[in-house]
Amino acid sequence: MLTKPDVVVIASGAGPSLPLPDAATVIAADGGLDRALALGVEVDVVIGDLDSVSADALAAAGDVGTRIVRHPVAKDATDLELALDEAVLLGARRILVVASADGRLDHLLASLLLLGSERYAELEVDALVGEALVHVVQGQRTLTGAAGEIVTLLAPAGPATGVTTTGLEYPLAGETLQPGATRGVSNVFTGAQAAVSVVSGVLFAVRPDWSKGASG
């Protein structure tokens, strides 16, 4: 089960196959507005250069008083980055990003690396990427799952030092995970909870089959 987020950020692309948790605020990153409408989710803010959202969705948002923040097409940040920064301005402490695993590979990689940015280190950030769930670990996280569920630990942007886990079949105790290494791939929950901590750096805890258990 996901902890209830303060803000859900919905990016464009194919929607998840399960209901989203309630949140105090929902931000659509450009074409994420169309996905939100398809999911029946009420959006509070639409942000981006608005080059991928449909005219009908944008008009419907305007009719119900959704705040629309338009940026120029020639900008220095993706729509997702703008949406995350908007969430920070709104005082969010827990953010859930809903993204697609399809589309352009460069966009997907940039979006994942963005989630691990140091400027979001004080936040609890999770992302539904297609059918997978990604937890960003900067410090310590407790994950709720099920025995036998796969979780992979990856260091996306430099060494993650002092990595310690409990509740996983292959425990780590104060170890270093390097980017480009596969040491953390395909670990397994031994029960309903697992804890992951890191002294310095950032980890992604990737649960590729999460939606199967969440919708089952």
C-alpha cells in the first residue's frame, strides 16, 4: 500500500492499471491532464508549455477553474520538473509521480534521474512508472510489500554508501552500491515490510511487479 501523498503529479502517457491514492493536491504536467481526465481524477493545477495536452481537456479544465500555469516552449526544464517544483512551492512533503514506461527513452531516463535530485532530498518521493513502483531513498525508507516480491536497489547518480537493509532475502550491511553495478538487482521481500537506508548518496528501490500485488 502507498502512503497517502500530499501531491500527486500526473505526467502524460498511458495510465496505470489501478486506482490512484487520494491526495490533497493533483498537478498535471501538460498532457498528464488528459490522463487524469481518463482516470476520473480532478486536477488542481496544470503546468507546462501545453504542447501535448488536448484542446478539449484544457478547455474543460478552464471551465471548472483549474489553475493553468503556461510556460514557453523554449524552456530549460521539462514539464515534469516544473510540476515537481510546483509541488515543492505548495509545501508538499510526500509526492507520488505517475509516469509512463512507454515513449521516448531519453525522456524516461531524464525523468527517473530527476526524481533523485538532491534538491528533493528532504521529500518522500515515489513514482508509478508503468506497472512498476519506484521509491527514492535518500536517508531511510520503510517499504510495505509481500513475501516473495522482487525489489531492486540501484544507485543512479554516484556511489550510495552505508547501504543497510532489513526484511530482504539478501541483506546489505553498511555496503556501497556503485552506479553501473548489478549487486542490488533482484532482491526479495521476506515478509510484509523491508527497510532500506543509505548514509550518503541516493538509491532507487524498484519494484517491477508492484501493480500485480496492489491490484490483486
